[in-house]
Amino acid sequence: NVTNPIEPSAALVRHYRERWVHYGRDPKDAFVGAGSAGYYAANDSQDAIARFRPVFEARLEAFRGQGVPPVFHSLEDAIERSSTLVGSPQQIVEKVLRYHEQLGHEVLAVNSDGAGLTPEQHRATLELFQSDIAPVLRKAIPSRNFPAAIE
């Protein structure tokens, strides 16, 4: 779900869940994870976008340099249609919950590398995730312990 809009990933998850049941598995045992194409949170969405824009532009240029046609042509497009998590904590929570409605995922792999950020910016955005985003998501999205899900 990282390199395309959510629709193809949601269709695949629905298909896999159907096949899971078809082969006699309990639908409650299906364990789905999702990833993000990037993460940057700030208290103000305009600040988050401004800070992440150079990171996004560098990635876009790297894709073009490798001959990979970009799916999302602007940061705004990526924030709207991709799994990129950039904005205020509330905006990020809302986006993850929208994705959860489509995917039913219990695991979220957040691409939170510090490329293009100062160490202070990177630490601040990780701390914001820990303090303002993760607790809300933990309450809103039920999850099992991972080892129990793969028995």
C-alpha cells in the first residue's frame, strides 16, 4: 500500500480475506499490516508540509533519475492519495483510521527515517507520534499481540 493509492491495496486485502475463508481459515485469524510512504508530524499542518516538502521532492527526483515514473506528482497529491502521513497529529490519526476502514490492519509500519531532517526535527516528530498519535490509534484500533496471531 506504499506506492499506490489505497484502492488497489484494499481490493487485494479483500481478495486475500475471501481466499483465507475459502480455504477454511477463521476470518478472525487474518492478520493485516500496512505501511507508510513517509511520515512527518508537526503541531501545525502547514509546518509539517513545509518541513517534509524537501524530503518528498528529493525522493521524487530520485525516482525520476532511476526512470521510475512517479505515481504522485506533488506532495499534496501524496498526502491526499498515498499512505504518506504528513500533517498535524489529528490529520494523521484521521488518515490512518480511514485506511483502517479499508484495510482492517492491526500493524502500521511507519517510514520515519530522518533523511532530509535535522536530528532535532527528526526527534521532535517521533516524540509527537509517541505522545499525540500512537495513544489515539491504540485506543481506536483493536490489535492482538503479534505472536498470538501467527500460531
